[in-house]
Amino acid sequence: MSIRFDNRVAIVTGAGNGLGRSHALGLAARGARVVVNDLGGARDGTGSSLTAAETVVEEIRSAGGEAMANGANVTRMDEVEAMVAAAMDQWGRVDILVNNAGILRDKTFAKMDLKDFQAVIDVHLMGSVNCTKAVWEIMRQQSYGRIAMTTSSSGLYGNFGQSNYGAAKLGLVGFMNTLHLEGAKYDIRVNALSPVAGTRMTEDLMPQEVLDVMTPESVTAGLLYLVSEDGPRRTILAAGAGGYARALISETPGIWLKPEDQSPENVAANWDRIIDAQGAEEYTMGGQQSMKFLQEASKGLGLELKR
């Protein structure tokens, strides 16, 4: 199976450097027309320059591809809408959105100014919301769309000094889960990438010999599958250094307590059973959790659950 993106139009945010650049080049190499979006700011989000995006566009054009540079700030909806309008004017459609733009403002929560917390939420979470909102109706009308969020192990599992980043990144998983449900009948497939790569975001965190094997290109291989025509739905793909895995949010079977036994003491007494992962399931919508508890309660109380 050869994965191609001929006649597809892709928008990649934060595409001037690192992972975004790799994603944009990878899509273009396989036939996509690419909007290379990058504000051109520093790692903490300050400053702006279109130079990085224009450099990537030149690389794509030199290789025979089609691309345009765009400097929209993803936190500003008017700029995002103008970016999408430019793509529509040039190519008439938008098939793929890669929400990759991000900044870092790491500090322990005790020392973090809430302005730095808000700034990270605004770029990672609301920036992805803005870009997705701007293309959503286009994709619905086309009955085709592929959207990739960029989550992180910091959001899935936590990382010291990254409460702002982790909160934003796990928020994107919840966003993905609901968009999957709402976009399914329009063949809009929404997934999330959890990358580990040697970029300017991680260059201060790891030794060079480790960074050398954690190439952005190895992550892009996974991203290209997520946004392909036959790609998956509602999947968190972890990727880094040539490794690929699926991250899952699952729920244990748990227990049921009779009304007279529903006390914190009995929750504590049954804690080992509550957290026992044997038989844990992955749910695909919130109502499944409610139904599980209602079924257990009905069984325990001898009631018939109406469907």
C-alpha cells in the first residue's frame, strides 16, 4: 500500500521548524499542496517572522511541490480564518489539518505566573480549536476531512514543571474524542499524535546522542498514516525514535456497593478491587461509563433497566 496525498490540500501549523516542518515536507513529498503556517516566534511564543515558513515553502517548491507560507497567529481567529480563506482561494478545498503549533513556558506550578499558564493553553488548545473550527464546515461540506491533534506524554502521564503544557495537551484528547463522534458521518477522521523528537522544544532536555535517533521524520511517518485516506479514527498514536504505539484511556470494571454500604470507609476497604486493571475496557463515548454503573446498580438492586 502506497500512501499518497495527490490533489489533497493540507494546513500544517507551526511548520517552520522541527516536527511541523517535517510534517509539511512529508505531505508535500507525497503529493499534497501545503499551507506552511508559522508565526515565526521563539520557543516561548514571543516575536514573529515569516522567514521560517518561507524557507520551508522554498524547499517544497524546489522539489516540485506546491505550497504557500502563512504567518497567522493560531490564537487569533480572524487570522486563522484568513489563512483558510487563502487556501480555499488558491486550491478550492482543505482536506487535512495538522494542529502542531505550540510553545513552552515551563516552571513548577508554585512558581508559574498564570499568564504563562494561559499563554500555553491559548496556543496549544485554543489554537487547535480555532484552526479546527475554521475548516470544520468545509470538511463537512466535502464529506471528507483528516485532522490530527498534537498531544503529549506530559498530558497523558504528567511531567514535572509542565502543568500548563500537560493541561493543554490532555484537553486536546478530549477535543478529539468528541469531534470523532460529531464528524464520523461526514468522513472526518480525527486522531492525536503523541510525539517524542529532537526539536528545539526538547534540545535542552536530552543528550545529543539520544536526540540523534529521535528524528522528526520518524514521527512524521506516523502522522502521515493518521491523516491518510484509510487512516484510523479516534486514535492516540505515540511515536518517537522509530517506535510506534497506541496510548489508551481505559476504565477498570470496579465494584458496586449497596446504598447502605456507600461510605468512604467502604471505598477505602475495597480500593484494591476498584483499581484492579484486570478486565479494564476502553470506552468510545462517555455514556458507556454511565451505562456500566447503571447496569451494576440495577443488577444489585434487582431492578429492570429500561432501554
